Amino acid sequence: MQTHESDSASTNSLERKSLEQKSLEQKSLEHQSLDQTPGVFRVLVGVTGSVAALKLPVLVSELLQLSGVDVRVVTTEHAKHFYSAADVPVRIYSDSDEWEMWTRRSDPVLHIELRRWAQLFVIAPLDANTLAKISNGICDNLLTCVVRAWDTSRPLLFCPAMNTAMWSHPVTAEHVSRLRAFGYREIPCISKKLVCGDEGKGAMAEVSTIVSVIKQYLHLQEPDHPRTHDSDAHMTHMTHTTHSTHTGHRTHPESTVKQDQDG
């Protein structure tokens, strides 16, 4: 009886060690997937729970066609309702990854790793709920934690998307204005017939417009050359120039110049 119990304990111990080893290997692979390859511009795409999340596969595909660009996605749980991960040809990170990667003090913290990895963060779409969270400093999921930890010397672009009635609510203008004050760049929503049937402002900017804005930052790092101090300084200047332009007047986002919509 004692021998049987000893053998069983030994088997359980081996199984635990095997599971721990697999867990370490998985974490190593996750960490390797965030390698900072020299000469590659690293774009993190955030996606939240707006119906415009349907466009995520198209946006990622368009970004991957740009020379020297690497892309990763961070998603909220509700955003998953609108797209199929099988249609997105890059690594998608969600809340479960944050907790599964961390089991002890020496493990990497995913929202910090993503913040370090990305040179540009674009949230497309940014729904009303997450807009409200970010404007008030709430960080209760992986995406909002990345935002809260974001290096504001690097560009963060946001693409609002919501129902026209929600867009027209006075609190929305306050939230958008606050994000601009943080130094984030708005890619304005547009007017069109929405999926819900309403017609008016609130639809996410076209994918072509979003890609066009992101391309403005690509010349700061050529694919064959590593990032330099000068390019960092230029990007910081570009981000804060945009910030100054937006925060020089406190108008509703509808008044943002049309050239931003046209890319």
C-alpha cells in the first residue's frame, strides 16, 4: 500500500513538473512574439466593442501591406463578438493572456510588455464605454491597462465609433476633449447610415483614412535603419504638435478639420 502511494505521488510530481515546463515554454513563446526587430515599425491595434470591430481584419491586412510594419492586436472581450480571430493574421491578445502569463514575480506583465513593444497604438474602433473609461483613467482590462501605461511621447491614435445619439450626448465631447488633452490624436468619426439603421455622425473613419494617418508616422523610421534618438524626438514633436492643434480650442469633435477625415 505504501509503495503504491509512493508511486502515485511520484507520478503526480512528474505531471506537475511537465505542466510547469509547458507553461514556461508557452510564456517564453509569448514573450518572443514581442521581439523588437530592428528597422521594423511596430503597430499595436486596439479593438473595442463597437460594431465597427467588423473591420478589424481589413485594417490589419491593410497595415501588413505597408513596408516594414509589424502588427499585433489587443482586444476587449465584447469586441470579439464582431470578428473572427481566424480572419486576423496576427497575434491577438486579450484579458485571459494577461493573467495566464503571470504566475509569479519574475513573470512578464503583458500590458507593460505591449506598451514597451509598440511604437504606435491605434484604437479602432473606440466605443463609448472604453472612451469613458480612458478619459477617467479607468484600467480594468488589458487594453485600458496598456493605455494607462502608455508612453505619451509615442503616438496614440483613437477612432471613435458609436450610435449617433451617443455621439451627440454632451459627455462624449468632454471625453474626446480630455483624450486630446492627454496628447492623443483623434481620427474623427464620419456621418453615414449606421448598422442600427440610424443615419448621422458616429461611424468609425474609413480604414483607408486610418491607414493614411498611420503612414504619416512611418517615415520616422525607415525599414532598413534602426530607430534613432532624432527619430524619437521627431515623433514626440509630431505627437505634441497634434496635441497643441487640437487643444487650442475646446470645440465639439465635429468641428475637426476635414483634412483629417481625408487622411
